[in-house]
Amino acid sequence: MIKVQEYRPQSFTDFAKEENVKAYQEALAKVRKELVGRHYPLIIDGKEVDTAEKLTSINPCDTAEVVGTTAKATIQDAENALQGAWKAFESWKKWDMDARARILLKAAAILKRRRLEACALMSIEVGKNYAEADVEVAEAIDFLEYYARSAMKYSGFGSSETTWFEGEENGLMSIPLGVGVSISPWNFPCAIFIGMAAAPIVAGNCVIVKPAEDAGLIAGFMVDIMREAGLPAGVLQFLPGVGKEVGEYLVNHAKTRFITFTGSRAVGLHINEVAAKVQPGQKWIKRVIMELGGKDGLIVDETADLENAITAATQGAFGFNGQKCSAMSRLIVVDSVYDEVVNGFVERAKALKMGTGEENANVTAVVNQMSFDKIKGYLELAPGEGKVLLGGEATGEANGKQGYYVQPTIVGDVDRNSRLAQEEIFGPVVAVLRAKDWQDALDIANSTEYGLTGGVCSNSRERLEQARAEFEVGNLYFNRKITGAIVGVQPFGGYNMSGTDSKAGGPDYLANFMQLKTVTERW
């Protein structure tokens, strides 16, 4: 078995220190010189394949700038990638588990050396500020290291416990599923992209990765690292393309064994429906692992440390402009402290600075025109569904830059059944709801169809224990922000309409990509 030190999450960079800010700015200059403007081809069977059409990545904070391009895969490219992956699987599945794990560990080591480059590229391509980019690259490293170590328990015959029986040897074997497709999001284009690929790969599967169209360069950067780490040709097929074309084709295909998806509820439910239909020649039930977002609420009651609650609300709502599936989009406050909490929340949010990721602004641009238009539509609803206490405009400009800028927006006294309180907006927009009392607050929190993250700020042990049992979310946080799950520390994933509760970064995540075989030999 491979010998490695016990897993420990990566530490985060302290950008209060001038030397760390300077290093980040130097990395921005390096990335602008070496990576901005680059073109990434497809990678099929280890070979670079270019296409007639290309996908263009735009800087959301300065839409006049093209960050780079990727090839745009065709249906034929998708077919070639699928067939090639099955060929690669015949040898990859026979590798020892520790040999596969070493590739992830080497990739983690390379990413550690290039951490600031990855951060800087995200600041330019998707508008992350320094801290948001840094914690994401740390998470990507954590996924690689954690899954490498997790793989060890699945190695060999008898890796899962069975009961002894006289006169026989009985054991369970964990074997890989085959070839799957990973469809990843733009909001965590480094961490979620590599985590969704690395887990099935270390378990012995081959994966076709289709990154988000808005984040192709950071995906290509990560694929280069995996190749440099020694991943054999065909194990990871890089297939940037349009989801409705190549994604749909692969999800439908009889030879696709599993699908991992992180994204919107609507797309996820469509994938689940399509994957459930057996195609001619298909010999398995496709396995689907997905995370579909949320309408996440933070409850604040009258016993809470209100300053701490205001801090938790501000961090949870406006980190990366609310473009996290775990972001706090509902603040639920009991009536007796409603005014104090909401006034403090508004004042704290007023201090947030808008600008570019490269400027390290608190709030940057949202990712693309589609997101901008969607959020703008909700802002138009806001005056009719509550009282706009802050923001309310999609300005499209900040500090002289034209981009997809939306003001941090807080809407007070929103009805629990309104669209602002029920629908995922995925932007810097918070609905504040007034609860009569603690029980009413918990009822409001559970009133959506989602179940991803939630939180409670309270000093009542009885209420915290009730929330522990009754708050319907996959990740529940007490007296802190509701974003920022750390790999191995807070396994992440929701239920209800928020996904399959597969718990990325958890001790059993790799089991999603393996099947068990029981073998009995009579002596």
C-alpha cells in the first residue's frame, strides 16, 4: 500500500499580508503573459484534436477582453472519445489502486507549485477575487489528495467486511464501473471540475470531461496537470463543447456507464430522465450522481450573537457574488430582532466594493450574459415582492469597466411563498423573511423544494438540537456562514431537489463509481 502522511486540508493564504498580495499580482502578470489568449484543443486518446469551430471565453469583468478559446467538440468527437475511453479502460482497470493514487498525488504536488497561476487564471476567466480563487485551488488540491487516500480502502479482495462462515472463503471486491461523463459547472471550474474527474479515475474508471463553456481555460489548465502527472492516454478525455449537443449525446449513449453533473435543477432533472431510459444495446442501469443547487437559508433567532450572525450572513450571501450553490439567498430572522439584524446586514453590505477579480474587489461581475439577464429579471420583480433595502440594479459597469455587474441586493419583508423566496437566483440577491418566532423560522427554512445548505445562529441548545434533526439540508452550519465546505471535514451534498446527497469529499464518495462483487470459494 502507498505510504503517505495522514490527510490534512490545505491552509488558506492570508491576503492581509502585503507579500501575499504582491505574489498574487505577479502571478496575474505571468498568466496574462503566458496563458491569456491561449487555445486549448480537445484531448482524445491522449492526442490533441482541433475543430473548425471554437468556444470563446470572455472576461466577465471586462467583456471587451477575450481570455482565450477552446475547441468545440462535435458529435463525432464525442463518439470517438467514448470508444477510446472504453479501450483505455481495459488496461486502466487493471492498475493497482495505489498506482492510480500516485497520479493524483503527483497532480496535487504540481498544482501546489502552480497554485497562484491557477488562482490568477480564475480571477481573469470567471472573476474570482483573491480569497475566493485561493480557497478553490486549495479545495482542488484537497480533492486530489483526499481521494488518493480514500482509494486505499477499496484495494484488493476482502476490502469490505463480510461475516465469517465455516468451510468457505467469502469476500467483497470493489470494481470500477467503466466509462462515464462528467459535466461540470463554471462557478468552481478548478475544484469541482477536478474533483468530479479524479474520484472516478482513481477508482479505475475512464472519464470524458465536458467543462462549462465559460471556463474552458482553467479546465484545460487542470487537464494539462493530470497529463503531466502521468495519466495514461484515454483515461481522461477532454471534450469542451455545447451541453445540448455533446452532453446530450453522451448522456443518451448506450455505452455511457455513469454521469456526474453539477449545475441547475432543470438541466439535472433532464439528465436524470434521459439517463433512466434504456437505449438499444445498453446492458446496465446508468448511475447518476448530481448536485443541483439550492435556495439556502440562514436562521437568526433572538438568542444569537447578532454581530456574528450579520458577519455570517454577509459572507454567505455575497462571497463570489452569490454564485455558489451553497450561498445564503434567504435570511430568516425572528421578529423581535428583525430590525437590528437587517439594519446591520444592510450596513455591512454597503461597505462591499464592486470591481474586477484582478482588483480583488469584494463583489465582481456575474459570469455571463445569460446569468446577468436572469438576475436582472428577478431585480425587476423585487419591488413587488418586498422592500428593496440595498442595490436593486444590474449596472453592467464598475470602475469604468463594462461587464456583467449586479449590485449587492437585499430585499426585506419578502413573503415565504414568493418567487424571490422560492427560486434559485444564483447572484448577489438576498430575500429577507420575517418569522414570528423560532418554530415559524424553521418552517420557513423548510418551505422550499431544495435541501442543500442551511444554518442557524442561536445560543439555544434546544433549538440547535431541533434543527439538527429537522432542518432539511445536506449541510447544516451553526453560528457561522453556510458556505465553504472543506474536503474531508464537511462532506458536501444535498437532498430533495438539491441532488443525490452523494457527499463529495466524504469517506464514501468513491463508492459511487464502483460496484461490488461477492466471491465465495468452498474449501
